[in-house]
Amino acid sequence: MMRGTLVDDIRCEYHPSSKILPEVHAFNDFKRCPMPLESSVPPNKHPWAPFKSRLEFKLAELALEACLNNNQTDHFIKLCNRWDTASHHITGRFSKFNGETFINLSQLPEGAKTLAFILYADKTKLSSFGTVRGYPVVARLANLPTDIHNGQGIGGGYIVGWLLIVKEEKDHAGKPSWVNFKNAIWHEAFLKMLSSLASKSSMGQWFECLNSIQRWFFPLILILSANYEEQCVMSLIRGIKSLWPCPSQNVLKATQDKKTAEEREDTLKKYGLRDVLNAFWTVMVTCVHNALSWDRLHFNGGLYRDHLWAELQKIIISLRRASVAKIDDNYKAFPRWRNLKHLVQVMNISFTDSSVYEDISKMVIYAVHTIITEDKCPLGYLLLRCIHLFLKVNMYASLEVHTTDTIRTGRHAVQAFSTYLHNKNWKLPKLHMSVHIFDNIEAKRATCNYNMKLNEKMHGLLKDSYSMRTNFRDVAPQILRINHWQVVAESIRRNISNLDEYQLQALQMLESVENTHKNDGAFTNFCIKLNEFLTNFLLAIRLPLPGVKRVKLKPSNKITECCFLKVNYESLVDWHQCTNYLRCNPKFFGAPCFDCVLIQTTDKIIFGHLLFIFECTVGDVVLSLALIHPFDAPTGVRTRKDKHLNIFRVRARLRAQAEFFSARSIICGALLVPDGGHDYLVVNTALHLEARHLVCI
């Protein structure tokens, strides 16, 4: 029986070549990519293969980590003589039904499939003084799910080439002919790597997949991940001072009827192009201009670091030394959070990698808003509002699933941000490229597919290999060979770690818990409050009480304290099952770490602060519980500043009013930063998007 379309229904449109009709799923039935259930013991009980034993692999791994040379390695592991032997996804487009409407590739032969590659190329300094540089090329397979091709190990990124770096000659530097020569060398070298793809891109290649099905693949370059300088080389444009400085601008090749080099040069100059054959033209169904994309890493590392943050630093320094010290103190006071660097000093940072500046930007509003106010520093306050718009653009650009609503809102954010910078004389390529953010997203999906951050992480291993494993001569073959060994060792090590994974937990009496925290009002009458909670909780979930009308645990009863909690939840942003790793540890890397969470109570959703996580046995039932400090006190009228900077504020109850909750009531983790007194500010950007769904907040 056909049903009508309901609010929040998901419509999936398949690629035309699949000949699968569009499908509409109920939201509750739709799962984009559920997390697999973890097994305590992996299927592979011999993960060290092809080594004969765990010990043999450990010896080989130790030799690799100790940077032993070949002779030392041969002497150290004589038994390891087989080292070198170690060595369809239907895509869809989704839209969400809002009550009124649901909020498109080249022609391929019948039955053919595209094999899409993501390529990255960028120079890096290998030596500490920068005199020796490398030029790795990394490939990823776009057909694989994002979490696989963006990950490490099997299915992730691999170094597939090493480009030549042409040394500058003072006699020719800056001349158009010399620049064209360097570009020609680059494309000739890249052509060698693309030759195997180019030969198969026109006719395709039959390949038998692991499920024993033969598929007809047509390889193409879908995405090129690079900074602006590399994009100029890839697209053969003349750079920022040319008439066409945008590498995403595809112009006509209008030099076919020009016979002399001078004529071709004059014609190409009008379009900002160079008189060099492009290596990417050899791969069918590949347009280098369409493959180039906006990059989030340099959006943070260039526009934010060199301009927004630099201007803000100047303003803060002008407010005298106390303000500078206060900023550093505010950053230092930030609670620790997974995948967010805990920064102690930021005001004296002059140069670091772009990922650090991205973390600085995530915390800057909360660290600065009490120092730069509209009354005391109008110009600084205006800059702070501009940074807020920058963060809003960055937030929407970072989403891994988009609907027409998020793309439309993101475009408005880009427009508002550009309007704020209209009076600034910042003619930057990174600023202009932001115009293409959501065009790129509509064409190539989420920005995580072409973010350079994933690939630049690989530079560290290359530098270590150069300094500790090479003889500093003809280093490229040596580094690539070591990189291959590291990939093999990492894969084996991961399998062994999965086999050995276990968790140690400590038993302790209720009486000792109360004595340990006797100076903390939240733990006052711990045993009495726990008995009262357990009685009401068991009745609510309709479990029988253990032979009496009330639960009566004694101070001598034991519980199991837990310092770590892993919470799986379905995000309201991308409907993807995500995982939070939450800490409730008095000594996590030498410092206390007690995370904040979102909690589902009987009538609403609130924020809270983890104080104690434990397992408690009542009869034959083992319950996972948490003592939580609720943050649901009234906050009063929202201030003008909070509205301007989109600050979301919550307020804690008295600590003595801490309550017990079932661990299953925890929805997800939340990053909250204290703002004086009992107030806390919500930092998680995803929660800002989801807050409109949490009507209780």
C-alpha cells in the first residue's frame, strides 16, 4: 500500500546509468552509514601474517622504528626473509522533504562504471633548514566511502609518485620562458604517472572485484587537491596578476590556428594561460579546471592566519599587556576535547601549521568576547563579528552531508562574510576562491573529499624518513621504499592491536567513593541518593526490585568505576551515526578531565557535567550509571552581544544538586567552556545547528 510523503522523508536519486528508480524512505528507516558493531576478537586470529609469529613481526617493527640500516636489520632479524611478500558502490544524491518539496556526468557505455581518483601534490621541506625538499603525489580512490578513502591504512591515501623540483637559475628566474620551462617539466613528469590511466580512460578496463564480479571501469581524475600555487601549475594559469587568476575558470583553447610561439603567447596571455601542454588532457572525461577545488586548510591557514587573526592580535596588543595575558589564560582554561588542541599560549604564535590556526579560530570568540567589547573597542568588535561570519562559513563548508537548505544557508553566509570584507583591500586568491565553495560542494560533494589537511599529515613521516633512514643522496627512492614498509607494518600492527584490546576496571566500595569525595557536595549522601534513584529507575523501566520494596545497597557493596565512555549517536546534521569518546578521569595525561554531555531527561534535553561514571549490580541486573551536574538553571534574557556573536549560554545548578542518570540517557558529548560564575558557553559547532531541534534548550 502506497503511503503519502511525510516531513523529513529521504529521497535517494541514483546515477542514471544504474537504471534504478528514485526511492523515498521514511526518516526513521533511513541509515546513511551505520557504525558496525565492534567485536572483542577480530575474525583474523593471526594478524601478524605473513610473518610466522607475533615475535617475528615485533622484531621487524622494532627495526623499522629504530631506523636500522639494511645491514643492521639483516643481522637483527635473520628469520624475516619474506618482507616483500608482506607486501561499488552505487552513489546517490539525497534530499529531505520539508512538507512541500524535496529540499546532477558524462555519458558512459552501457554497464560501465567510473573509477574516480583524488590526487594531491605539494612540495614539502625535508631538511630542518629547508635546503632539501620533496614533492610527493598522493592518490585516493573516490569510489570508496569517505571514512575509508580519507583514513589511514587499507583504502586510504598512498604515495604514488615523486615529482622533480627544478632548481632556480638566477640568469633566467622570472622570465616567461623559464616559468614555461618549469611548468613543462612538471607536466611531463606528471604525464609519466598518468600514462597508465590515460591509456585506459578511453576504452576502459575490465577488473575482477573481490566479490568475483567482473566490472568495466573507466578511470578519471575527479578531484585535484592543492593550494593556490600548485593549482596555478596544474591549470597552467599565470597567477594572481594575470587577466584570469582563478584556476577554476575554464577558458577556451584558442591557439590551434597560431603558428609561432609569439602568436600563441599573445593569445594565451589574454586568457591568463601558458603555452604548455597539460598532462591532464590525456585522461578522458577529466577537466583540470573542474577538478580543482576550494581548500579548507588554506582558508584557515591563509585568510584567517595572515589577515583576520593578525589584525585581531594587533588590536589586543594595543589594549596593553593585561589583555594579552588574559587571552592566553582564557585559552589555557579551555577544557580538553578530542581532536581539539589544548593551547596554552596563542598571542606569541607567529608561525605554525594551518590546523593549529583552525583550532585557534574555533575558540577565539569565547576567549575574546569579554575583552573586546562594542563600547571599549568598536573596531575590534566589528572584526570579532567578521570572524564570527568566517566561522559560520567554515562550519557550513565542513559539513559532510548537505541538503538544499544547508547549501542555501551556506551561500548566504559567504555573501554576508564577503560584504563585511568589501571595504578591506584584501585581493587574495584564498578570499576569491570562497565564492566557489558551494559550487564545488554541489559538483564534488563534501569538502572533506578535497581537504589538503589529510595529505599534509603524511609530510611528517617523510621528514622523519629523510633524517633518520637515508644517506642524504638520491633520497626519493629510499623514502618511497621506507614509506611502503611503514604502510605494511601499520596494517599488521592495527590487526594485532584489535586482537589485544581490553579494558581494566577497578572495583571499589560505595563507602570509599563517598570518603574519597567527602569535600565535594555532589557526593554528599552518595549511597542514600543512589538507593533512591535505583528504586525509582527500576520501577520506571519495569524491572523487579530485588525482593524488597526499595533498593537497599550497603556502604560495603562494590561498584565498578569507569573513566571512559564511548557514546554512539545519530547526528541531526548529517543523519550519520557518530561516536563521542568521553572522559571522566581525575588524572588524564596528568590533568583532570571531566567532559560535558547532552542528557535526555523524562521531559526535556539538558546539558550536564560528568562527575562519576560507574557500573552497579542490583540483583542479577548490571546497570551503567553516571553522576551528573545538570546545567539547566535559568539564564535570563539573551544579551545583544550573545546574539551578535551567536553565543549559546547555559547555567549550572548548585553542585550539591547533582543527580544520577542512566548512561543510556546520555545523547552525546558537548564542549562547554566556563564564562565566569555558573555560566558556560556551548562551543560545539554541530550543536549550534542541532539546537533548533532541541526545543527544551
